[in-house]
Amino acid sequence: MPNVPCFGANAIGLPPLIKLLFMSVIVVGTMAFDAIETPFGKSDKIIGGSATYVAYAASHFIQPVQQVSIVGYDFPNEEINALKALGVEVEGVEIVPDKKSFFWSGKYHLDMNTRDTLVTDLNVLADFKPVVPESYQGAEFLMLGNLVPAIQKSVINQLKHRPKLIVLDTMNFWIESALDDLKEVLQLVDVLLVNDGEARELTGEYSIVRAAKKILAMGPKYLIIKKGEHGALLFHANSVFFAPALPLEDVFDPTGAGDSFAGGFIGHLARTKDISFENMKTAIIVGSVMASFCVEKFGTQRLKEITREDIDARLDAFVQLVNFDIALV
Ligand code: AMP
């Protein structure tokens, strides 16, 4: 059983010298309002956004999380304060006083694995030009959450020191509307996270293995293909590793599962300071654990309430799920 205790110390408020002892992670992405429909229920406008989910998940393992995002006048202060209380630094979150926050609405199919986007209102995102604060310089890990690919690239370009690991997430919306920019940023990152549909769309290959080969030739050295309730695959050179998803009795809202996975993945790597393929195997189990919590309630609710004990117990459940001895014949 890999040893993955959570990181409890709150690095916020510590003098700069002591902060240097902690690995920091820059998280870039949307902070948004979502409206979600599933076959079993409907939410009002709730807090979402790729960077929000990543930050909530990663903060269980690593602090500080240094957030880069943009919100409008309508984004609640309480939410920003809740993130700060978990060790998320928000100097890089721009607040636009006369525009609305990014809004996304989606409707899940009966399988709760696939969804249709109903609305994407870019609002503040339309003219977002992030400026990475000086205090974020030197971060060892960069998580580029789902966002306009050109903005993801501009964040990489602003960093004076290349992080040890750059992870990028994207989605069909950007594959369809900004493919050239996406291909450019892919050349600059170490790990790409996509779901199986996106891997197929990006490469035109039905076979996941062929799609993985093509993506690994586009730039990233590591590729994670998420398959919703069917787990996730990690590809690197000629190696592949599989992590299951935990079979859950109730899935209320799959929104943010991918981002929570990303937060757990990078949070574990940053906490252990080890970016080897072997440690990435553990990291995708940690990612799967965080995704399994996320889907249990609407929005970010579950990620906010879980404790270290909950995470440890679920890690153990994952280990039991795939722990078998087989007699070779
Ligand atoms: P996931 O379910 O992990 O793919 O992430 C869903 C989150 O991504 C939601 O909270 C949305 O606010 C956010 N989102 C949806 N569409 C986009 C987009 N085109 N760019 C960035 N974030 C998005």
C-alpha cells in the first residue's frame, strides 16, 4: 500500500523563508458558476470552475496552492475566503467589477458519464490576460486546468523558472474552437489529462492505444486518459498503468470529477516531490480517490467537508478493490 498521508500544515501566514520549505503549486483555470442537470436532479447556479475544483482537491495534500483565475462582481466573497482558509493564495485571481463570472451549464445522460454542454458564457474569460504575481515565481509545479489554450501558454511563458512538472487539462470545447493553440501548448507540457472522448477527438483514432501514441508524439511525455466510472489509464513511452474508479452506489453530480482528479494527482506529486512514473501510479490512485468524493454531492460540497481520515479510508478501499493474488498456471 503506497503511503500517502495528507499534508496537514498550513503554510499560509508563515514567513517567506519557511514557506520555501513547502512545495507550491500554481493552479490556473476557471472559477465559475455552473448549472447542472442530471437524470436525477437539477442544481441552481452553484460554484464551479476547473481551478476551483483543482484547488479544493489539491489543498488536502499541499499548501500553498497559488491560484490564477478571473471572476466577476457576482462571485461570492465567502467562496474566496473558504479557499483562503484551506491555504489557497488568491493574489493571482482578478476580480472584474463590471462583468459576470464564467458560466457553464451541462446536462448528463443516463449513464452519468457523458454530458452535453448547454451553455458556455465566457463573460470575464473573454478578455482574460492573467498576470502571474511575483510571489508565485519559483513554483515547482504548474497545473494548467481547463482554460483557453493561449492563456495556458501565456502563463508558462511568464514563469522565470520552468516548473519541475507542468500538467495540462483541456476539453472538447477547446479541441473544437482552438486546436492550433492547443497543439502549441501541448509541446510545452509534461503531462496531458483528457477523457477518452477527448483523446479520440484530438487524434481521430478510435483505439485508445493508438490515440495515446499520437498524443505522446505531440509533446507530453505522460498522458492520462480518464474513463469516468471505468477508471483512468496512465501512458508513458511503452508503459501503461490502469487505476480503477471506485464503484459507488450513488453518483449525484460528476461535474468537476476530472478537475478533482487533477488536484489529487498534482497534490500528491508535489507533496512527495517525486515525479517518477512509479510515483505517478500512486498519484492517479490519489486522483481517483478525490474524483470519487467529488461526485458524491453537487458541486464542491463534498471536497470541502472531507477529512484526512476520509481520504485515508478511501485509499484503503481502492487498494482492497484491486488487491488479488493469482496463481500462475
Ligand atoms: P470537469 O467535470 O472536471 O470536466 O469540469 C467541469 C468544470 O469545468 C465546471 O465546473 C465548469 O465550470 C468548467 N468548465 C466547463 N467548460 C469549460 C471551458 N470551456 N473552459 C474552462 N472551464 C470549463
